[in-house]
Amino acid sequence: MSVKILLEESEIPRQWYNLAADLPTPMQPPLGPDGKPISPEMLAPVFPMNIIEQEVSQERWINIPEEILEILYRWRPTPLRRAFFLEKALGTPARIYYKDESVSPPGSHKPNTAVAQAWYNKQFGIKRITTETGAGQWGSALSFACCLLGLECKVYMVRISFDQKPFRRLMMETWGGKCIPSPSTETNAGRAILEQDPDTPGSLGIAISEAVEDAVTDETKQTRYSLGSVLNHVMLHQTIIGLEAKKQLAKIGEKKVDIVIGCAGGGSNYAGLSFPFMADKIAGADITIIPTEPTSCPTMTRGPFAYDFGDTAGMTPLLPMYSLGHTFVPPPIHAGGLRYHGIAPLVSQSIIEGLATPRAVHQTECYEAAVLFARTEGVIPAPETSHAIAAAIQEANKAKEEGKEKVILFNFSGHGLMDLVGYEKFFAGRLQDYPLPEELLNKSLLALKDLPKPKVAKSGRW
Ligand SMILES: *Cc1c(COP(=O)(O)O)cnc(C)c1O
């Protein structure tokens, strides 16, 4: 039996899969400040039109431009690995596979969309891209992509991560990106927040506000903003993960996958792996699909489906998604990433349909899972990734109890070599579980009170 299942470059998928084409109930549109659906033209100051076209596309398959594939070949197709050693440690009859997205130069799945977005911006004549970053994974992925394509890159990094993770900033600088802590004094959004709360740890939402403001206020009109998750086109670009995994499972002779798992912050690595399998589920296959999240930032498991802003300052359109409220700042005690208040609209609608079953995991269980994984399989997982591993272990243990030979597939979204401080806290016994207290949740949800409400529409098939 093979430990790693590889594809030739010639076997790389040549089209992305668009779930929007197959969801039985249509997506509800993003809304503008007046509560009316926004038109593609309204997004034009923020994103280039070729990306906006992908954002609203209903085509099932979208060709991947050859020049993008030529860049992706530097690390793709990524290996599918059989977690033999983890299986053995668990004594499970389940066969566990993981798609190893940690092999990209920045160390995660994020360059799959960073390269595509930088390429489309360049095609459109854009010279400079702004963005936000949390743990620094997205900022490094976009700096890497912009470097390869000859674009300028400016990254607003959530302050707590900027202070705790200097190595990510140095990765960005090595690839020629410019990285500053957010909130910063360089934008109106940043200055307003600093005035209210000078010691704020920052949040992804605040950083998004700053990066969008920077892009739309550039008088040369040659700057656009780029988002590393949440939006439809990002989910689209990541589907290369699941499409490769399908070919790899076929190659090793696996006819059926029982359980597909991914950790979800904004939802892109989870969607990238799972959406091609969700297409099979829509066509009748029996697959359990599980997006996982921290109990301290329980967007999918405890948030309502609502219209909410993508950012704290309320500059983005209102998106129909599960949300904790756009002013949500996760507790600093939480070390595992996945801190975003919302989740991709496509992921949200598929949860409403019953096509996916979200699960929240406690942080100490995640770190235990990550350490077991490192001590059996070898690679040290990103704290985000550990939320997928913990759920995979739960499912493998369940298969053991039931005495069933299930096939479990999860996404290994990235390595944790830049996040060892979280491991240090775990080993020192300084990490506790922190399920979000009800009072804090309710307080945070007040931000949704006066916003329009989306319909909760589903086909009832699942
Ligand atoms: C950014 C990141 C995530 C979370 O983002 P998604 O868009 O939900 O995928 C998960 N894992 C790693 C390693 C990341 O860098």
C-alpha cells in the first residue's frame, strides 16, 4: 500500500468547480448600504472586473488559465497521504487520508487563490494589491504570488499576530511585500478604532476595513483589494484541492469516501476539498461532510444565518452568512486561528441545505490531536488544521467503536512551523478550553439587530 499518492503535472485538473451551479436553492444576493442587491459595477473600485465575473458566475466549470497552472506546478499537484501511522496509533479500522496543502512555499492552501487573484489583477492592468492577514498565512501567500507576478503588495496584519508572529512578517518582506500592524494610523478606519481602544489586539474585520479603504482611495485607480477567503471566487480557486483528491483516491482504488472534513475560518480550504464531493452528494452519494471550528469562535454552530458585513467598519456589502456579528473580537486566550466572525455564503447555504454538518472543537482537544499527529505522521500541523485533525480522530474512534471500515478524508491545510508559540503555551499547560460565553455571544449578535434578514430557503432533500 502507498503512503503517498501522487499525480503527474499532466494530471492536474484544468477547470475549477463552481458549487453555485449545483446548489438546489439559489444563493441570496449581497446587499448594498440601501438594502438593495448590489450590482457588479458597484464592486469595481474594490476588485477587478474579471474577478467580479467569477464571483457572480453560475457556470459549473471554469477553465484554469494555462499561465496560472504553470505557476501552480511549482508545488501542485499536492500529495494525498494515507495516515497509516495515525491509524495504527488509534487502532481504528478506518482508512484516513489527508490532502497535504502544507507543501506550497508559504506553507498552506492559500497560494491556490493568491496566484489566481494576482494573475487576474495583472491581466486587468492593476499594479498594486492590498489585503489583510490574521495569523500571517494569507499575507505571506499574497506577497509570494505578487512577487512571482511582479505586483506590489501591502498587507494590514492583525496587531496581536504582528506582535506574536514576526517570522510571518519577515516571510512577506522576503517576497517583497509591505506589512504593517492593524489597526494602523494610515487609514480612517484604523484611526477611529485606535481612538476608542488604543490597546485593541485588532481583528480580521478591522484589518479588512483598512485594506479596502486603502484600495478604493488610491487616486491612480491602479490598486485593488484582495480577500483570502469567504467570497465565491476564492472557494472556486480552492476546488483544485478536492478535484485532485478525487483523482488520487481513484488511483489508489478507493471507490467511496464516507467522511470529508476541513477546518473553516472563512471556509476556503474546507470548501476547496469538500465542494467537489458535495457535487457527488447532490447527485445522490452518501457522504458526511464536516466543517470544523473552535468553540471560542462558533460561527457555524451557534451563530444565526444573517445578513452581515464582512468587516468591522461596515464598508463591505452585506453577505448572507452565518455570523457572530461583525464587531466580534475573539478572546485572546484562543490560540488556534479561525477567528473570523462570518463564514463563506456558499458554505452557509450548503449548511442550510443540510449538505454539511458543522462541528465545534475545544482547543485543548485540537492541540492534543496536533501533537499526536506530529508524533505519528511527522508533520507539525498549523493550529487551524488541528481542528480538522481532531474531528478526523473523533470519526476514526467512532468507526472503531462501530467496527466499521470507513474512509475518512481531511484537508491538511498547512504546517505549524511558524506557529510554535501556541504549542509552547499548550505544553506549559497555559491553554484552556473557552467555549464562547452566552452573554458575549448575545452582546456580539446585537450588531445584527438592525440589518436586513435573509430568507432561510432550502430544498428539504437532506
Ligand atoms: C487561513 C488558514 C485557514 C483558515 O482559512 P479558510 O479560508 O477557512 O481555509 C486554515 N488553515 C490554514 C493553515 C490557514 O492558513
